[in-house]
Amino acid sequence: MSELRVGFIGLGNMGGRMTGSLLRGGVDVLGFDAQQANLDASGATVAASGAQVTRESDVVLLSLPNSRIVEAVVLGDDGVLANVREGQVVVDLSTAAPASTRAIAEKLAAKGAHYLDAGISGGAAAAEKGTLTLMVGGDADALARIQPVLAHIATTVVHMGASGSGHVTKLLNNFLNAVALSATAEVMVAGKKAGLDLDALLEVLNASSGVNFATLNRFPKIVHGDYLKGGLTNTLMMKDVQLYTELIADLGVAGLHASGPVAAFGLAIASGRADEISNTVVDAIGDVSGGVRLHLPLPGADAATSPEGGTR
């Protein structure tokens, strides 16, 4: 059991699951969330505020939707910054703008505290199992000190360098995730309309150069109607892509491939799927491609004679 007192602010989709992994590892967690339902479901000891979490913890973990909310929680009246103390470590597990992250880190450093930006990868399933990958920016010694805590939520922790580098790495990873998911969704809709057996198509893709995380881990479920609910929403995926485009604009890097995922997840949002898991982008593409659903017969097709018959 870690001797460090652990607090967690943001107990939603990912934070709640990470809290569960900590609790199962024997770590007591003092938690706060603006939504009472998230607090109740987390199993954490309930704090009255983020300020209480900060005052009564040695390590404060944050899992929040975006930089605007992170800034409100950390920099707001009686927030984390107002209550942080020398030597304390605050770990931001959110997907946030690196410039905002660096600015917050400077403010906490002025009070003798450490702010680590720890991008996470692996999704809801890995958060549930405690097998996330963390890409961390900030002080290496502070990271080493809290490693016993992080070991309960992640099997891979990589120090990427100075403050902001963890969130930069996260944006790069998430952009590739968005490209793979949206492009694979398009390919699978095309395969469906071409009359291919989708399990066979995935077997080929996963043994060929088109293999990616979506073909390996998402679409084997989606083609049978399981959209793996609980992961990143279309709105959050779009947010991450937009943060990526802002990052590369600042770096002076040509953004040649952002238009695809922007169009795909924009379509998903516009079709009423903003708060649904980003895997439903395949249905948004299917909508404008003739009403295609991968797990159902094609519109107008006889289930008994269609290539997949609606089942497998």
C-alpha cells in the first residue's frame, strides 16, 4: 500500500475507473466531483471540495474534460493552487492544451509544488483494469516519487521530458487514433456495401499493412453490434483533434491529414451523436452512405440472401 495520501478530482468516465483501480490496489482515495452520481459510483471517500482534496492529499490526480475546466479547478477561487503546499505533486491526467499546462506548472512551481502532465492511453477498458499507458511531462524526481501510486493505474509510464511534453505526446497519439478510427469506419462501410464478410475483411486487415488499433480492438466488436460504450465521445475526439491542429500550427508543421477526422467526427456530432462513444462515427458515415449499419443487413436486402445475412 502506498504511504502517500491520494486525492482524485474528476471521477467521471475515466477518473472513476482509475479510482476503482486504486481502491482495488489497497490505496485509500479522497475524491471530489461536481456530479454527485460520479462521487457515489466511485467508491472514494467523499470530499466536500477540490480544496479539501488538495489540503488532505500528498498526490492530487486530476481527470477533467478540457483545459478550461482544468484551469477553473486549479486556478479558481479556493482551487488547487490556493491550497497546494511545498513538495506536493499534482498530476493532470486530462487531455489538455500544452501551453495551458506549462502556465499552470509555473504557478505551482512558484509555491514549491510539482505539476505533472500525464496523458493516458488505453481507454475505458485499460482504466478499469489498471493497465493504462501514461506519457508524462514534468520533474522526473517527482514522477519517481509517486510511481507507487501510478503503478495501480498504469503498466507503462514513460517520462517524455519537460512540462507540457506529456500532453504534447497525448495529442499526437490521439490524432493518430482519430485518423485510424475514422478511416477504418469508412473502409468498413465500403466493405459492407461491397458485400464482403466483415469478419473475413478484418482478418485480412489485421494480417496486412492496414492493421491499426481500430481494426484490432474496435471493429471486431462493432460489426456484431457492440459499440464498446463508455469510451471517448465524438465531442471529446473532436476536441482532441482541434487541440492537435492548434499544436502543429504553433510548431509550424503542415497539417495535411486533419481534414478527414474533422469531417468524420463533425458529421457524427451533427447527426446527434455528440455524447455517444466515438465508435459511432461508423454509423454517421453509414447514414450518408445509404443507411448502412455494419451489424445489420443492407437496406432493402433480404437477410437470408445478403452476404452476411445480418449475422455470422
